[in-house]
Amino acid sequence: YFDEAQRRATQDAAAIAGLKVERIINEPTAAAMAYGLHNRSREFRAVVLDLGGGTFDVTVLEVMEGVIEIGSSAGDTRLGGEDFVDSLADLVASRDGRAETRNDPRAWAAVRAACERAKRRLSAQTEAEVLLTEVGLGARRTLSVQQTVSREDAERVWEPLLARMRAPIRRALSDARLRPEQIDEVLVVGGATRMPCVLRLAAELFGRMPLRSLPPDEAVAFGAAIQAALKSRDAAVDDLVVTDVAPFSMGIATVDMMGSRAVNGLFTPVLERGTVIPASRVKSFHTVQAMQKEIKVEIYQGEHALCRQNRKLGEFTIDSLPPRPAGEASIDVRFSYDLNGLLEVEALVPETGHRKAIALEQTPGRLTPAQVAQARQDMARLKFHPRDALPNTTAMARAEAMFAELTGFQRELLARHMSDLRLALEGQDPAAIAASREQLIGLMAALAGRD
């Protein structure tokens, strides 16, 4: 669930280690692939809970006939097994009346190391001993600790951390438009998921015990290997298809006019989190000043309503706007995002045809100029509005012809379904569009067969 800066840092770390990064994928997606590879004959919905040392990730997916479709991703990049160790160390220090131990780096490191060992033992035992014998701290100071910590005591101080896990799980389910009872399997990944309290939380939320058929420390590595096989077109995975989603919303900074007062720095998403990638989405924006000649397009990533709380990815300015009163000149801003993390943002002035675009690479320098050009060419095929897609234009044309023939209640019913499809088309969500279109087609079939 890393943002752009964290992904860049990952790529930099790989470069320092002498590794060439071919693709960066989400950890839960990798874990889902590892589980899905051996269950290609099954059809099931699953949630992956990935609690590692420093992060917590959640992914909802569906496996059907060799296709692993990622429905949504969420997470907390500041919650992991290390936080459970810190809470346990705080408990141990407070019992000995040594809260100041936190201020001594050497003493705190020693206490944490002992608590890490105790935390692991508490996964299999109901009690564990925290033991430090005459640890030297310098300046003739030593630290000794000998305590017995019960699993019950530990889980009491871990309760706030467990509560924090609930929010990303709820958000991932909400984004996937699923309820807990619709999940067939709960998959756990990461060493921290060995803790009984984490397993109980998963069982409580989903009404079933998590599946642990793969080693939790290795599932992500297995998935990375599968991704490498897919990229190299290995015959062993030639019948496997994996889709992924954008983990964060991406959009631009906008201005809202409250009477004569302008409110700046508002974030307006163009490509929402949870969108299946590769994808292309477009929105129209209008000028806020009379005779405005240019618009600065500032690109952000995040989920907050204010841009300053999101991460800025880049900016550019498009000019040659026709001189018009405020609100009458417009630009269409299109976001196109591919599997390699290449984001292209394009602004078009519909009235003049003037166009400007920039490409923002998720991991700069990883793709050659030729590869970037090829990726942008591939994304060009995605750049059409769903309202222009043949299945949708055909359905609307049939509906409009039938609308002209009907009267009364039947005409009103058809009009409502046509409005539903138009609304779905503006939202540009493929699943919502398909559902609305099928409902409209079904209604037209029923009306055509009327007496």
C-alpha cells in the first residue's frame, strides 16, 4: 500500500543492491497470486490480510477460471509487528517503574529485543518470560529485567493496534462493494499474522478461520516469482491472468467559488482508487476567472479533500484558452495509468483542440525513453469515453427509438433506466456501466414482448 515516494524509495534501494527492477507490485497482490496459482480450478472471493514488521495491507480479490481479479486494496503503512513489540516493551518498562528507559536508546533496544522474543513465544504459549541480565549501558550502568508476561496481558495492551486494523479492512470491503459474509476465504500473510489475537480478529470479522496453507513469511516472495513468470511468458503460467487496481486516488487541485470568495487547494479525483488498471479516465473542468488565458494543472495522489494533505506528483500549464466569461471556457483532463506505474496526464481545450500532456513514471529511470513511448502508445487505446463504446451507443440508440414509441408508465420506466445508464457512463465505472446496460436491455426485451 505504498505511495509514489515509498515506491521510488523501494526502487532506489534495489538499485543500490545491484538489482534491476522489472516491475513493482503490491504485496497483497503478490500473496493473492501465490494462493490463486494453486486454486485455478476453484471460483472464490478472498481477502488477503498482510501484517508484516512495519505495514498492514488488505486486498480483496476474486479467482475464477485462472483469472485473479483484484477488487480493492487498502492499508496502514504505519502499523505492523514492530508496533506490537513497542506496546509490549512499554508494558514491561512501566511495570518496573522505568518509563524513562525509552529515552535511553541502548536500554530501549535491549528491552525491545527481549520483548520481540517474548512476543514470538506468546504465539504458542500462554505465558512468556522477558529476561535481561546485567545488560551494559556504559558509564558503569547496567539493566536487568525479569518478568513474566501472560498472553492476556499482552493482548490487553495490543487492543488499540487491533482496533486500527479494522478500518483498512472495512475500507477494502467497501471499495469492493462486498460484505464480510460474501468472502469465501481469508488469507493471512506476514510473520505477525502468527499472533493468535490477529487470527481471532480475522475470524471475528469474517466468521471463518483464516487459511494458512502457505508459509506467511514466504507467500509474497512466491507471488513475486509468479509475476516474474508472467512477465517472461513462462509456459507454466500461460493460463493465468492477473488484474490489479490503483491503490490510491489521483486527481488535480481545483478551486471552488463560494459567492465572490475563492476556496483554493481542493482535491478533485479523476482516477479513483480501486480502478482496475490499465485504465483511462477523463473529467471536465471550467475557468473561475473571466478572460482566463491559462490553467495550471497540479497533480496529486491521496484520499484527503485538501491537496496539502495529499502527495504532489507534478504540474504543468495549458494555455491558449479562448477568452470567455468565468465558467464558460473548459478543459478536459485525462488520467491514464498502466501496470508499469506510468501515469500520463493530458489536458485538452475542446474549443480549440489545443492539447498538452506529461508522463509521470512511478519509478523514474526504470523505463527507457523507447519503453515510455511504447507505454504511452499502448495507453492511447484506452482513451475513449465509455459513452462512445459500441455496446453503450447501441443500447442507448435502441432505447431512444423505443422511447419514441411508448407512452405512459412504460415510457417513464424506460426513461428512468436510460437515466441510470447515462449516470453510470458519466461515472466511468465499467462494472456499474455493464450492470445498468444489462438492466436497460432486459427491460427493453420485456417491453418488446408485451401484449
